[in-house]
Amino acid sequence: MKRILFYLFILILTVNAGCGGGGGGGGGDNDEGGGSGGGTLTSPVKGSYVVVAWNDLGMHCMDGKDYSIFSILPPYNNLHAQVIKRADGAEKLVTSGIKVTYEAYADPTSGTINTISSTKTNFWDYVDRLFNVSLSPDYGLNLSDPTVSYPTPGSTPAEMQFNQTHNWWEAEGIPVTPYNDDGTKNYYPMVKVVARDLNGQVLAETYAVLPVSDELDCSSCHSSLSGYNDAKPSSGWVNDPDPEKDWKLNILRLHDEKNPDAIASTSMGSKYQGKNLFDTVDSYYQPILCADCHSSNALQTKGANGAPSLTRAIHKRHSSVKDPDTGKTLDSINDRTACYRCHPGSKTRCLRGAMGGNNIECQDCHGDMSTVADPNRQGWLDMPACQYCHNRTGPKGDFTRYKSVFSSGNTLRTVYSSRFATNRNTPLTGLSLYRFSKGHGGLQCEACHGSTHAIYPSTHYNDNLQSQHLQGYKGTLSNCATCHETPPSTSNKGPHGMHIVGQTWVKEHKKHAKANLSDCADCHGSDYRGTFLSAMWQSRTLSIEDGSKTLSKGHKVSCYDCHNGPKGD
């Protein structure tokens, strides 16, 4: 859902998107979930073009296999891509004269594949009653442009469209599910994205994840078998034999007890004709779309007068709920276990990127549940930005990486530098969202750094496949040669003001350091002994005046590596 979908962690720990070796270090570097298999690539792809693709949110949720009771979120995934012509001196984004497609791709670790959705969920049986639209099986909703519907990735390539506003190729509303064709679950199904000329000749290809989870699951408290009496309706558990319907029916029964006049008070009687929500489903076979009454920026619904937004209603109501295992209120829990009760999840492990791998929690960016439930907050839109953590310690301080966007309580940090900042007024006035921001060469931030929740390097193997494919190692796309046939010699025109790296810089850096030594301090530190911003992305052996020098991956490049300090020999 372009512009509006779920966004948790945009704070890029591996901040240096510089070309080649500088920056990074310290990202979650273990391969949870995918292991070390799956055909790790060791050399970057070569060609006249390169295509980079990504999912916008790093995770999309869906209600599971059943939509006959109610729906919070439909199957809806967004895929974006940009194509770069690598020709020397003529590097540019390709916006016309090509076709970009996506198709299902077998999981690199298990060999399983996901090529159909309509046989795995009853969504298409109820989509007309929920959303008042008619869809062919395996074609999805498109809330931004209902005239265009994109299919589930299959064996036949499906064409993406170019979005002139955002300067990317897109397929919005892809109805992929987390169920492989063999019945096993896979929260990280993959697609192959291919750029072709108009004659069908392949120009470039890449591999991306379309993350989706059905762990939008309230059953731990609302199932009739949960034993959690705080959630038990006063009229008793429903005890439906279908476990997926059971917890949803219990929620409707509880909602009716707390809000007996919900249909009348929201003037929704024309769609929901029962005496209450439960009766509407039970007697009229009409499923409930929660966002009809509770406004949702995710589904672009205005809601009903007097009803709180969906995000406020859920987070406010559950902030005081006690975790069934620990007895603590969800509002008082300061780690991801509180969020994983409802969001994906203890199995999905949505928070798997550089932040998640470094023990940064959901609350470090979003605040506690009461903060998320603030009535003045715009759900899915009012989000923290990279620069709150990737910041200077003061107006003239060194760069650092804070582990929370808050200086204290719910007060956002003062931003002292825009070097790693998201774009202002993006995508709308007053907003500054990472998933819509762009930088070097017009590339989207997510193209180089990865999706929200899955910032490179990810702890899940599938997320890292693209960067391994394009540049030969996982992590932020940081090798200039990925997009440039011959990387240009520059002292500050790379991403985030980065200089060229590698052998060329060995020769060039001396004159630049003499002229503007203070500029070097931003990344190499005020003592010029190196910082996380000067850490090597990959090991390199460089020729120097009296032989060679090997700098290992993670090494913080310093003036003292080859000289006696910045003014030494």
C-alpha cells in the first residue's frame, strides 16, 4: 500500500552507503533462518545494466487462510525496482524503453516455491463483500490505482509499471501468501525480477523477497482454548471447531459486548445488517472489514465518525492487557516480545535487519504502546527518521549511532546533521519517510540499504541474496562498480558525501587531505584513527609506496594504517 503501509525500523545502522570499502561494520551478521547455504555468490554481476528490487516494508501481514469472519489486512505486497545503465559517463536510471517483470523464484535454501495463492486462502470468495470489488483469482487489490491489478508471482513473468512520481518500477498489491506450493510455510518467498529491452533481450536480473506473515494472530489470548479468561466473552467462548474462525468469532462477541450499538452509531447498517457484528457474520454471512469503522491509512479508509482509528483502537485497548506468560502489561514491556504477541512474530521474526541483529527493539524507534496509540499520531505515517540515531553528538560533535530515537521519555533527539537524513516532506508535506526517500543518483534509500525491518545485512539469508548477487558480498550496496562500469574519481560526490575507495583513492587521497583535512574527520574521527564510518565492507589489498597493505573486512581505516598520523609520512 503505497504511501501508507507498516513501517517499523528505518534507522540504518550500517550508515555508510559509500562506494566500495568504507563504512558499515557492526551489523547483525548471523544468518538466522537461512543458514550459510543457498549458493552464496563471491563475485559481482557484470553487464551494461543492473536492476535492484525491494519490498517496501520488510514485512506485510495478512489475516491468514480465512476471511469469512473479519479482515484486518488482505494479502497485499508491494514490489519496487530501479534499473541503472552502467555506461561510463552516462550512468542513469532507466525509466522507459524497457520492460521489468517479476516471477516466482525457488527458495535458495529449501528449494520450495510459491506460485499460487487462490488455493491457499478463501480471500477471493469474500473480497467482493469486504472491499466491494471483483477480482480474478490470484490477482490482488490495488488501493492506489484500482484499474491495475497485479498477480501472485508464478512461472509466467508479470509486468511491472513505471511510477513517474517515485521514479521506480512497481507492482502494488501482489497477493502473495506465506504458504509454499507443497503446503509448508515460508514467510520470505522470493521473486526474480528481470529487466528486458523491448525485443525481449534480458538486460539484467536480480532476486528479492516478498515478505508476508499470517502471524497477525490473536489466538494466544482470544482462542477458546487459550485459558486466558481476561479475554473471555461474558456469554462464554464460541468454541468453533475451526481454530482460525474461533478466535475471530470470540473477538466479535467481545466487541459486541463492549460496543452493543456499534453498527447503529457508525451508520453502517446498510452493509452490516445484523443486530450486531457477530449476528451479521452468523446470520447474514457478511464478513466485517475492521477499517470500515476504524480508519486505516494502511487501507486508505476514512472510518466512521466517533470511532477511533484502527491503530489507536487496538494499541490503546491492549496497552493495559497483561501478557499471558509474564503477567506484565504490554505497555510496560520494553522489548519486541510485546509487539510479537500480535505482529509477526515469534516465528516470523520480522525485525531481522541490522537493527534487530544489534538488539535494538521496536520501542526504541516507535515508543511504547501508549505512544503508538496517541490520538494525534497518524498511523503508518508519523514515523521516526534515520537522522535521529545516525546523528552527531552535538552541533560540531562526532558522528555516532544512538540506539534509540528518543533522548528521554518520548522526546525525539535533536538532529545535528542531515548527512544521513531522510528527505523532507516525503511523500507528503510534514512527513519524512525512509521508504520514500532517495539519495545518490536518484536511487531510493531502500535500493541500497534494504527494506525497513530488513536493513542490510539481514539475519535471514534470503534478504541478503540480492546484495550477494550484485556486488559479491552481503550488506549495503556499497561497491561503486555495481552501478558504474568505471567508478568515477571523486572526493565527496558518492553516497552521503563519500569519496571513491580502492586503489584509485590511494593515489588521490593525499592531495584532498592536504586541502581539506577536516573533511576527513567526519568518517575517520577527530583523531583520524578511524570510526565505524570508515570500517571496511570487504577485505582489500592495496598497493602503497613501499609494498602493499591488506585491510580486512570491518577494519576501521585510519591515517595511522600507513602513515604516522594525518601529517606524518
